[in-house]
Amino acid sequence: MPGSLTSPATTLHDFAAASPAFAALVRQGPIDWKAWDIATDHLTQKMTGTPHLERRIHHWYLPVLFFCLARLHCTISRPLMVGIQAPQGAGKTTMVTHLLSLLPILGLRGAAVSIDDFYLTHEEQVRLAAKHPGNPYLEHRGYPGTHDILLGEKTLTALSTISPGKTIFVPLYDKSAHGGRGDRAPMAEWRSVTGPLDMVLVEGWMLGFEKKPDTHLTDPRLISSNHALAAYDRWHALLHAFIVIRATDPSFVLRWRVEAEEEMKARGRPGLSREAIEDYVRRFLPAYDIWAGQAPARFFRNETFFMNLDEHRQPVNVGN
């Protein structure tokens, strides 16, 4: 493939510089190529067998990591709180896992939290659905309005102010409970995080969505979720930088989510049928058309980083 690391005419750094994200990355400052090489060696070993490995590392994961490092170097606050918005099935959780594995190698300590863990309890979700009969967007977890805003705010505040030696507990949501409808796990199962921390990655498919005029909505049943978004700014206010990973076509989300479900079942884990997962994901497609793809307005340009993925989850261009 053009630009492959196997080409003798192309060095590793040249290949990295060919990333669609590289121009935006360079605007943050000089690249620490020594650290880049160290991270490359680690990911190459850890991700052996991953399709399009070189592009995944040099055009996606490392540009995201080095944006975070650039913001860390010019921000006084510790830990740096980084928000990540990415479509369902894009691979954000896998990316975050790999980025966290790199931080200790670079002498840093990090933690991650998914806003999925801030969903309402099963009982609360049932009550919410009953208050909005016939509304498919609030029937189950996922949409704006189905999270516990105060729980998320308290958790993010605790992470952002964690001191050396202090331990806090991060909520955990069990998506397998109640036949796959989910419920918050008992506190005894929550994750512990101990300070100090240099960086916290906060990820979610709808993190960063902001309220739009109701006239922009394609379905009046979305009004409740649209109005609910105002409260989510309490989360955004606790972040220092924001990353947006976008699908160049929202319809890719359906394909990605089905693929993920099929892969899970192939590993012997229970999963939804293709028909059930397609029905579930189609409920979210209107949200991508209305709210996705932008960082919250509170962030300045140098505090944001954008990446677009094609149908194969390969970065194709960057810009806001």
C-alpha cells in the first residue's frame, strides 16, 4: 500500500507525517519523535495481528495521544481532563485502553471513565420511559436524558481534584443486567482510582452534544432529549480539552455496531440477533445527524482535535 512502512523509501516518521491528523497535531507544537518511537514499539507488540496496524498506530492512536500530551504540557491543571466523542462501534474504548497503557511508559499516570457508567439505574430508566410513553428515544438507555447528571458531575469532579494517595470509586454500569437492558452495578463492584493522576480520559458516543433549536429536530419526540442536553454542560465545564472522532457517513455506525456484536458472539459471548441490534442502533441515527461531530462551544480551537473515519475506521481527513 502507498506509504506503507515496508517501503524502503519511506521512514517511520515520514509515514506518521502523512497522517490526515498530522497538520493539526503540528499546530500544537514540535513532535517528540523519541517518545513517538517508544510508543510505537509498545503498540506494535501489544497490537500484533491488528489489521492495518501501521495506520492504526501512526494515523490514529498516536496523533490522539500526542494531542493529549501537547495539552498536558501547556496546562497547569493536573490531571488534564480530556473529553472524547466517538460513534458507537468506532473503537473508542479500545483506543482509550491502548492510550492508557502508554502513559506509564512515558512516566505518566492516567485513568479513564465512560459516560455509559453514569446511566440511570434500571428502576429510574423504567420510570423515565413510563413518563414518555411511545418515545423510542427514551424507552431504553443511551439518549440524552438517560444519564444521572449529578453522579457524573460528582465523579468527574472527584477525578479532577484527586490528590496523591487519595482513592475514589468510579461507578460501573452492568449492560448485561435485566436481559441486556442494564443496571448500575452495586457500589462494591465500582472501580477504585488512586491519585496522583496526570490525565483522565472521559469517553462517550454523545459526550459534547449541545442543545439545538427545536426547529432543527427531525422528530418532535426528540425535544425532551434536546432540552436535557443543557444539563450536560456541567460535565463539559470540568474538561480541559476535547477530541471529536467522526464517521464520514453516519450510516457506518450501523455496520460497525453489527460487526462488533457478531465478533462478540463469535468469541462465545451472548449477543443480540442481527435484527435486534439493527433496530437498537437505528434509534440512534437521528442523533448523529442532529448533534454529533462538534466539540462544545466553550472550547477554543487549540483545545480541540478532530478526526474523520471512513467505513473501514481509517482516518481520512481532519478539520472542524
